[in-house]
Amino acid sequence: MTVHTVLGDRAAYPRYEEVEELVLCLRGHIMLLIPEVETLACAQPKDDLCRTLALAGIAEARRKLRGDTGTGLASAVLHAQQLARACQALLLHHKRLTA
């Protein structure tokens, strides 16, 4: 739901406070997903493509977590979108690893 809220079609930017709230929510989702996906990935053989892709996705998500919203609305929206895409990718890796 949060991912769709951030990446879905919008006619105008939301309020800065709303973006901050979405960023906090996405950060929480990512922090919960990383160890789950990492455990699943590390259980796969070292030469498994899904493992390699999942670990790369985790590294990217961690890099996005180190970012911040910046000082303006546009930079905050961009950061929220980056986090939403990282969250979306982790969910996809989780789905592939549990299939």
C-alpha cells in the first residue's frame, strides 16, 4: 500500500509532512524485509542467480536507507520514490526466493 501510494499516479505533490511519514513507513518496511530476504538468499547455493540478485537488491536497499529527504519537497519525494522502488524490489526477491 505504501509503495503504491508513493509510486502511483498523482496530479500534484503531497505535503512535505506526508512525504516524511511515507519515508518513515518505507524505511520500516525495508528494515524488516532486509534480514528476511537475506536469510532466504543465503540459504540458496552460492551460484544461484536468485541469491545473487537478492543480495544485490539488499545492498541497494541499504544504500537507499543511508540517504535522506533533503531540504525541499522535490528531494523528499524523490527519496520516497527511491525507497519505494527498493521496497518493491525486496518484495519481488522475497517472492522469488519462496516460490
